[in-house]
Amino acid sequence: MPIRYELTPGQAHDAPPCKTLLDNLQPGQNVLADKAYDADWIRDMIWEQGAIDVILPKSNRKLPAEFDAQIYRERNKIERFFGRLKSSFRRIATRYEKTSRNFLSMIKLASVRLWIEFYESAA
């Protein structure tokens, strides 16, 4: 389930928002990310906070960083969340909301609904 969000322009790279999204990590916490986030400055930011990066290294890296493949498999839950968000809420998948404020609001509302469904089914 999602914890933090930041909306970026469609043509922008996803890495710059890491500076705010990865702020206040807990020591020992695992940070799962795909190859797009394999940058030294992102890894350094995670390590400085005492967290553990679980980021698949890019194939063109001269010294590939080690990562825990077993924990990395859990990243599919992130992809499943986005799939569920798009399949359950058509207005998000088709971007009905024209302003970024309204679009982010719909994502937050949909996420709250998914959180509630998750906890109701667990109870």
C-alpha cells in the first residue's frame, strides 16, 4: 500500500523526487526500486539514513552493486498496486482530471479506498 506520493510531469525522469520521497527513512528499512533508480546519489542518500537499498543495478554499470534478489522480488507488489489503481479506477488510468492537483487528489482518494479494502478483508 502507498505511503507517500509525488506527481511528476510525464516527460520528466522519476529520480529527482527521490530527494523528498526518501527523506526520513528508518535504519534497517529496505528501499526497493527498479533500474531507473540505480544512481550513486540515490544509494548514498539511502545509506546515510541507515537504510538498505535493494535496487537492481543497470547492465552498463562498471561495478555492479550487490542487492538481495529475494527481497527484490517483493517489488512486484508495487507494480500490482499501480495495476490495481488503473484497473479499479478508470478516471485515473485515462487521466480524466486535467489539473495535477485534481489528479493527485483522485490518486489519494483511490489509495485510501484500497487501504480500507485491504484492512477490511484482513479483519
